[in-house]
Amino acid sequence: MPVFLSRRRTAVIMTQYELYERFKSLHERVGGFVMPNPWDGVSALLCKEAGFEALGTSSAAIAFSLGRPDGSHAVSREEHLQNAVLIGRITGLPVNGDTEDGFGPAPADAAVTVEAAIAAGLAGVAIEDTTADPDKPIHAFDRAVERVRQAVNAAKGRILLTGRTDNFLHGIDDLEDTIRRLVAFAEVGADVLYAPFPKDMDAIRSIVKAVAPKPVNVVVRPASGPVPVAELQAAGVKRISLGSACYTHAMAALSASLKEAAAGNLVPVSAGIPSRTLARMIGQAAPK
């Protein structure tokens, strides 16, 4: 059962529905929010310590940490949800599942994933239009919409459902088709709409306008490069996720320090967070 700790360190149990309601309310407030994507217990606690109010899993970070490719069903539904449960249990925060295509090609697979996410205590879940087939990476329009429709039927009023199209990620630079898909996902009941890495801020504004009043997620930035959070919020973006950025940032720092160590300089690799500090964080975290 997900929990969080009050300032007096009293454990307060939150049900899955309460976490869902809390998560949903973040999308309704002025300005929205930023949602980082940790991949293990310590990274989740660091996100909470930094003041973030909700967390997301990252399919890429989970896969890479296990030495597997992302987006190819190399990580199972059960493994992904176990990661999400860990993140929620240790932080007590609402967790959104980056659950790819629902772990299967059929519309029913998406519905099964939604039900499993609810049972696991997640506050949010996403269904993509990807196929896990590199030769034909995006589902045809009608099938993509039907998959979201069945996910919505399973989710309705119990978990926040994000409808996502990965056109841009797979080199399909078609804003018109992307918007068509997102609008269709919204029309069948998706709560949040998401297309990773639109070309620029104009494309983001077009997406926000097309699906309004439903909230839009942007992962970190447009493809044109980083912009301030305030600029994304001014464009109407309600949720800014960080995707695999936290993981890749940590790996970049590790790589740099290891290269220094290999060259004889042990200072950078010795400058991490002390293990006793991490142990204290875990000891003070929500009950396991």
C-alpha cells in the first residue's frame, strides 16, 4: 500500500484512488508541474528530496539499467510495474507508468496493462501507438485509436490515462498526423496527450491548442533544443516529464569520473553523495 510521511514522520496510508486524485489535481492547477523519472529507490528519494510532487517511471532507464534495449518488449509488464511499485512505496508519491504500448499489440493488451497498473497502485499510465516492430514502428491510425479507447474504458475514473503518439521519435515528421492522432485519443477519453519531441515551440503550441482543454505532456524540450520551464508553461504545457534525462545525466557524470580515475585522478569519482547519507535517506523513507 503506498504511503507518505507527515512532517512528524507518521506514516499516512494513501490508497491508489487517493494517489490518482492527487496526481490528477496537479494537471488542473495553474502552471502545471515538472515530473522527473527515477529508475531505482535512491534516485526516487533524491527526486522527492528535491521537492517534486509526482514521479514517472522511464522505460528507457529501466531497460538500460537491466542491460536491455528499450521499446522492444525486452522488459516485461511485471518487471516494469515492480519498478513503479518500488518508486511509489519508497516515496509515497503518485507514480505515472511509462508503460510503452501496453506490452502487446492488441487493444486488449492495453486494457490489461491499465488494470495491472491500477492493481499495483499507480496513479497514472500511458499507452503509446508504437508496435515494437522496427520495420513498422507505429500502429495504423484506427488501430492506435482503438487501443487507446480500450485503455480508457479500463481506466475511466480510476487512473489517469495518457494517450501518446511516437511519430517524431521514429522520424515521422508529420505534425498534421500527430495532431490527428492526439485529437482522436482525446475524443475517446484520454486524460492527457503526449507526443515526444515536437519540432519546435510552435509545434508544441499547435498541439496544446488542438487538444485543449485537455492537458499536454512534453518531455524535457522540443527537438529544437532546451527552453525554460516558464516558456513551456506559457505555451500551455501542463506536465513536463524528464524521461530518461535523469538516468543519462547520471551516466554521463559517472562516465566522466571513471575516465578521470582511469587516468589516475580519483578526486571526481570520490565526490559522490556519501553512502551514509544515502543509507539515512533510505532508513527514513516510507515503510517498505
